[in-house]
Amino acid sequence: MRTMILVAPLQRAAGLRPFLPRAAVSLALLLSLSSPSGAEERVVTVAVDVRGVEERSYEELGLLALQRKLALRLTQEGYAVVAPGRSPLIHLELRVDGGRLALSVRGTGEARTVERGTGKLEAFHLEALHRAMALCREAERALPPPASQPASRPTRQPTSRPAAPRPPPPKPVPPPRRTDEVWHLELALGGMALYRPGGVDPIARGSGRIGIFRGLGLRGALLLAANLGDDLTVLELGFQGGLSWRFFLLPSLHIEPGILAGFMQHTSRVVGESWDLDWDFIGNLSLELGWRVHRYLGFRLWLSPGLTARSWSHRKDNQEIYSRSPFRLEAGACGVLILR
């Protein structure tokens, strides 16, 4: 049994991948302390490198969970799991090619591929774990033997000296914040229709969201509805703010309910008369279905019932030419720009 086990965090470029969980670190330290003393053996260090995997493929294939399983299995087998930059003896690289996960050991030419298929993610992880361990064992057998130590010469028994204190074990480095826990800024622009008993008006909608990618967000919206008739022109400009909470159905698909409140400016002009300006309160419950098509781009559908404080009507020559009730229902689609 190897007499030393080192554990270091698995990292990706830009520090956006989580490190090993504290449970794996604690288990590795426990195994290190329980190893029997004896003739020292070379410690075979292994690095699991996922820096070549795109973030979307990393999430869809669940490579974070696979890293944890692989690190725990390597530790149980007696390997020392280190970061890719620590010059490991075995450098295991993971890459994604289409629907396949490619495993290879740098410098040996040994490689394996695992098809994702349509089965469960756990079965895919189990197959990848077996093939990765097989690659590490083959790479270990191909390593050159460690340099032999020269035979010790008989010497005079030295005087007793106090033993040097054993250095304390390294403290585990806290993992970086997950990408879905980092605050993002999202800007959206779109439109479709605004229904109110009395008629349907076209609506343009610009909105913004700032918050963590998975969870709470602060929302703001700017609405513009128009009714351009021969006898009447109506422009309604709304300003709203509120909160929402995002739930993920799939790695790239989410649903987000929220609540918004604000004010609406109602501007109207009957032909032959002057412009009239008035204000009204507006409140909405919003429900959005979002699809992240790219790291920085997304698409959303929204449905938003709401109320205003009053109804609106306009007359010409004692005849009603425009009428809208307080109840309103917005529906539409928009494109999203995701910033960090």
C-alpha cells in the first residue's frame, strides 16, 4: 500500500469548475493517516483535466459528478489526485466529441471513448469510471521503475536527537463559487400582444434581470402598447420592477415565476383635439419559460396576467370609440443577451 496520499482540487480554466467536495478530502486524509508504516514507495500522482470541455457539455454530461466519483475511486486505489498544473505522473484528459466522452492519458497514446446514448446518466458515469480506471492502471504499469536507493553503510550509532516535528497536513482549499451561484446580468427584447376585455393591442417589451443564474433575481421591465386608429391614437408606456425565482427543468431549460409592479403613462389624442396625459398603477404576475441556446444567448416565452387601477375609455361625438378594462393579459416572446 502506498504510504502517502495527496489530494488537490480539480480545476478548470478561469476557476469556474468546483473543487472536490470536503467529504472526499476528509476521506483521503483519513486513509493517509491509517496507512501502515514501512518501506517507502513512489506515490503515483494523477490529474483529471477537464479544461478542454465546454461549459454546456460539462453541465449536460454531469461531469462535475463524474469528477467526484473518479477522484474518490482513485483515492481508494491509492493514487494521489493533484491539479493538472502539479506535473502529475499520469495526466488523464477528458474531452467531448459530439455525444461521446473521450478519455486519454497524455504522452502514452492510450485512449478510450464512452457513448452517451439515451440511457440514464448514472450508467454513462459508471462506464466512464471503469474505462478511466483501466487507463490509469495501464499508464501506471508503463511508468519507469523508481530509482533504487544506495545501500546504507554501517556507521557509528549517532547520539540521540529529537525527531523533527511532522508537518501538519495541508488545509483544503475552499472551492470557488459555482457558475450558477455567480450574479449575472440579462437583457431581453421582444413583444407580441396585450389582451384586455375590449380589444387586443400590440406590445413591445424590454426587460432586464440581475441575480444568480439559479434562484433569486431582481427584475425590471419597460412596456409600450399602442392603438393607432383613424379617430384615436393611444400610447401606453409602463415601468415595472419586482422579484422572480428561477427553477431549472433541464440544464438549458428553466421556468421563472415572478411578480412585478409599477406605473403606466396613458397618452391619448382624439382627432381634432389636443393630447391628453394620465397615469395609472399596473401590477403583474409573470411566468417565463426560458431556453439557453448559447453561453451568452437565450430565448424566452412569457405569459403575464395583471391589473390596472382603472378602466379606460374614449368618446367622439358621444360615441365610445375605445374601451379597455382593468384586467390585462400579456403574452409574447423575446431574445435574451446574457452578460457576466
